[in-house]
Amino acid sequence: MKTFPAFLLTPLIFLVGHLTFAGATDAVQVSGVIDGRKLQLTRELQKRLIEESVRLLASCSNTVVQPHRRLEDVKSKSQLHFAFTEPRSFDLGIERRPGTTNVFVKEMVIELPLSSGGAWVSSTLFRWFCSKYDRKIIKEMEELLMSAQNP
């Protein structure tokens, strides 16, 4: 029985891992603007912002359905924008109420600065507004955003 040459195994593992990561980040388009300047978001930074946005939304203490506000109304401000190719499941808010868990998000805009803004979430069922985040998560996400502003 022949074995696979060891020197080919490492590049193969790297290639498979890279394709898997690329596919995961391609399913989400992340962009952002702060004070009129477009953020420089590497794939790694996009991945971390996606992870932090999940934590941020789960930490909200104010979550309400907002049927009349459009996401376009918020896009002219400093913000992070997430567009999901396939809706992604989120839990909205620290209070687990019916309808706020396992929300399938198509698009969201998080207003900046995080300490005074909110998140506008377009799900498969409703448009949500989430605000009043955990301060620790705000600080961690703001540190990520600072690195995106430095060329």
C-alpha cells in the first residue's frame, strides 16, 4: 500500500483550510465607513468583526421591531455594513424573548460610534433595532475598528 508523500501534505492542508476560510468570508460582505473614510478590512479583520457582531447583538438590552426605518437611511452615517449571501442565524438581545432567538439575518448596519449608535437588522421576517450593548464588547470591537483605520 502506497502512502501519500509527507512533503505534499502540508501544502494540501493549507490549501483546503484557505478555501474553507475564503468560502466562509465570501458568504458575508463586510464594509465600513468612519467619518467619510472607507475602512481597510482584511479578510482576517472581516472575520473578527463578524464574530464580534454576533457577540454585540447578543449583548443588547434594547431590541425592538422597527417596520418603518430603512437600512438605507443609516448608511450615510459612520457605520459597519454586513450583507449575508445566505441569511445567518443570530440571537438578538440578552433577554430571550419569543422571536429574538435564532433570527435569520440578511443584512445589518451597525451605527458608529458603538457607544451611542444602534444596529439595524433586516431579517427574513422583520426589521429590528438593537442598542445598549455590553461595554466590554464595545471596547473590543472599537479596538478592531481602530486597526482598520490605520493604513
